[in-house]
Amino acid sequence: MRILALLGISIIWLSCGSFTGDDSRNSIPEPEFFVPFNHASFPLAAFTDDGQFPGLSARPNDTFGRMELQDERGLSLFVMEDSTTCVSKKEEIESGIFQIEYVVDNERILAYKSSLPDGSESYHHLFASLLLNGTHYTLESDPLVSYNQSELRQLIDLVNSIRYHTPQSDNRISNGNL
């Protein structure tokens, strides 16, 4: 009987996990898929779930001093080293003729719908300001493309996936498109 009690206690203890304080079973794992920017001026990478942004690639545009991210569905994001804040960008956006409706408005991300005063046309755009490893970056949707609200949400997810990264700091799987 004593052996059965010890066996029962052992099974309960094993099913509850160890008592080391390691709560890794409940944490969200880091995505294993990433797109490194592979440019000295942009030690960054987009860490995403495989298939979340199909065909995502990062290409430098030295003419404009930026990195351009684009996936095969046409989502694109321009990344620049720049200290423009969301507050100053908001002032710029609101100083034009467009009527502005914010989808997201915080210190890191502005996602907004701009409409002509007569309401005949509207466009969704995104701007983000990130401080990564001591350097300020701005990320902006392609101003020549209008996104729908679903695509805008995907761009927000892409912005949230960008982190500081150097080739020596990680052994995860790169997508190989670069």
C-alpha cells in the first residue's frame, strides 16, 4: 500500500512539473523564423512565425538611405534610422487637408485612415518609431500604397516583430531569400 501511495505522489509531482520556478511551459516561444536585414546600417531582423509574411525580404535602398521590407502579397514597410517621434509625425499628419482617424495611436505606433475632406477617398497608413539598442528607427508603410484595415493590422504585427539582431547573436532559421 505504501508503494502505491508513493507511486501516486510521484505521478502527481511529475505531471505538475518541477518546483524550480521554470514556467517555460506557459511562456510563448520566440519565433524560429527571421529575416535579417543584412546591412551594416540596419542590425535588425523581423522575427515572425513561418508563413506569417510569405516571401518576406529585406532590401537596402541606398538612394533613400532605407531598408525596404516586402512580402509577396505586397505588404511593404520602409525602415530608416531617424529620430522622428510619433508625436511629431502626428502633428505633420494633422497639418494637411486630410481628415484623420486613428486605428492605433501610442508612443510607438500610429496606424491611421486619412480621407479627403469630401470623404470620396480614404487611405490606411502606418508610422512607427522604435528605439532599438540605443538607435532610433522609423518604420513607415509605402505612401503610394493604400492598405485595408486587415493589411494595416498585418503591418502592425510586422513592426512588432522587428528587433535588434546581429548575425553572431542568433542561430535560428533564416528564410534564405536574402
